[in-house]
Amino acid sequence: MVHQFTQDRYLPKHPSVQQFPEPIAGRHNLVTMEGSTWKQWRGYFNPGFSAGQVMNLIPGIVDEVVIFRDLLRERARENEVFQLEKLVLNLSIDVIGKVVMDHQFNSQRLDNGMVSALLRQVEWCTVGIDPSPFEYVNVFRPVVHWYNTRKMKSYLSYQFELRYSNKRPENVKSRSIVDLALKSHHASSPSFTQKAKPVTSPMMDVAFKELIISQIKVFLLAGQDTTSATAVYIHHLLSKRPSILTLVQEEHTSVFGPDVTALPTLLISNPHSLNRLPFTLAVIKETLRLFSPAAAARAGQPDFFLSSPSTSTRFPTEKCLVWASHHGLHHNPRYWVRPEEFLPERWLASEGDPLYPAKDAWRPFEKGPRGCIGQELAMAELKIILALTVREFKFADAYAEWDLRRGTAKREQGGVNGERAYQFIRGGGHPSEFYPCRVESLNS
């Protein structure tokens, strides 16, 4: 049925979807835009997120993941419990900064005021569908939002001016996503193509600059939200299934060779080698099925009815939140054989095999015209993270120790449906407590 309101016909985003990102990215961003405005801005950014362009971005991603790998080596030597997702959050933000605006936030190693403001803002945002009215009555929230917005805007505006002041679009040599978007905008705007003015010339409407910065912020939000949680859940699932981990490791040795120290150079020189990892891709897709990072909320319309595929019953949607529950769909036995099991092999099954996925049943990035623009980038980043970690580190969750220290062992006993690393909502779905764990070096 999700197909009906995302692909057969696209319903507009529900107001609750607009409420969450507004304090971070403003009112006009690719998540909340509709109609011709969304189509125009999506067109500006499509070239930067294409599969071919993502290959050009691999060297920058590898550089950031190498820092992440080095931090894991430090954690392995310390042998202390740490929250893995907090490390991956900073990694994801640094990757987005590098590929979107060719800027180094360095948040993995240093405290970055803009990144801190972004993460605080996420914590203070509301989804807009909480049943408790007290969720929205907080006298401090507007002040916190104002302060964090000011910090983010000041930092990004300065970086924007520093990078583009007095430069014409054709003279910007980088192929970052924003660079390509600006060139696309200039190419489609007669007022710019006639004289090729610098990006920050008076001919650039201030509103346009603000919109570009809004998109940068929404990419930072979306990138860290999805990739960080998924990377953690992949390692969590592999730690519970050593036989599957062994298959991933063997595939990487077959494709990249046995020398893990040479891998960063190999990936930079031959990024297309990432496309030779079918089992790794299957592991990523199966993790996204079990732990979907988001869902889709649409606004019902007076003339739109959902039809039951089994009974043909029609359901009105006017004044309704039409909710695509990806978690529910991905765990539904109607569409998935053994839905609660981690079975990467289902993604390698042939049509006719009982494990073969049903058409359109896998939707972590959604489908249709409003599907996630960054899914190619996310998949590439996840492959690189795995390439640089699975043969060097062994992860083990430390929830028992964490709960004992915090006095929550009794309350958290059994987790949710037997899973202690259950998802909690922080924009998207994230592992409980940011996944406390220990890491061990396999090469020591």
C-alpha cells in the first residue's frame, strides 16, 4: 500500500515532517519543499549525488574513515567501554562536510562549535506527533533553538564566503556537491550565464545563498542520522553472527588482498573495487531491513483513498497522517520469510527462491520521486567503513556493564523484543544509549 502514496501518486509531506528539521535547516529545505520549488532544487543537487559522482568523492571519504579507524585503535588499546555511535556520528558529519562543501570539520578529533550546535539542536527538536502536550511546552526550547541556529548560520556563512567570495563558478575547481549545485544553478540562470559573475556578487540573491546553506544543514542532519546508526547496527549484527562476519572478511580479502594497511591507498586509486562486494552489500541491505533508520509520513488528501490489495476496500485519507512504517513493513511475514532473522543471503537469492525479496518491500530510503537523494553516498560510505574495520576489529556490546553502572539493569532486562540495542527516536532510529561496547584489535 505504501507504493500507492509514494509512487503511484505522491502525497505531500505531513506537517510533522516539516516541524522536525525546521529549527535545523529552516523552513525551505529539500525535506519540506514541495512542487516546482522542490523539483528545481532537487535538480540542482542531483548531479552531485549521482553514482558516478560518488566515485569521485571516495578519496575524501577514505581519508575521514582512516581517522575513525585510528580512533578505534586507540579505544582497543584503552580497553574501556565507549559509545560507538558517538564516534560514528562525528565521522558521518566529517564525511558530509568533505563531500558536500569540501570542508573539514575535524569533529572526530576536535570540538567543533558548529557540529556541537547541530547535535544539540537535534536533541531539542520535536517530531510533531507526540501524544503528550507537555512535549511541546518548554520555555527553554525557543532560546536553545535560537542560540544553536545562530552558531550554525554564523559558521556556515563564513565558510561559504571564504570559499566562494570573488570566484566565478567555472573557476571553482572542486567537485563537491555544493560546487556542482552552484554550477548547475548558474548554467540554468540566464542572468548568471550572460556575465558569469562571482558566486557572492550582488547578482546572487541573498535568499538563494540562505537556501544553499539550508540544504547544507539538511544534508548534515540526514547524513549523520542514517549512516551512523546503520554502521553501528552492522557491527552489532556481525558480532552476534561470527559465521557471517567470516564471510564478509573472506570477501574483502579476496577483493582487496590480505594487507589491510594498504587498503586506503587501494580504495583511493581504485574506488570501483567497492562495487565487487556483493555479500557486503547484502549485509548492509539486511541490516537496513531489520533496523530501518526512518519512516515516511504523508498528508492525506480529500480525493485520495488507499485500497487494500487483498480486499479492494478503500480507506479515506483526508485529514489523516498516512504513515509508511518501514519497520513494520520490513518485519512483516507476509512479505519476508523468517523476517526476524539476520539473513544476508536473501539478497543473493534467485527469483523463485522463498527468500527472494518481494518487489518494493524494501524501502529504507523510500522510493518514488522523493526517495533519498543521498542513498548512493550512504551505501558507499558504509562499504568503506566496513572495508577498514571488519578485518581489524572485534566488537562486543557492553550493555550489561553499562546498565549495571547506571543502575538500570532491572528496567532494561530483556530490552525490546529481546534486543537490548533497540532503536530510540532521535530524528531517525538510533541504537539505545548510542551502543556502549568494547573493541578488540584482531592484529595485536
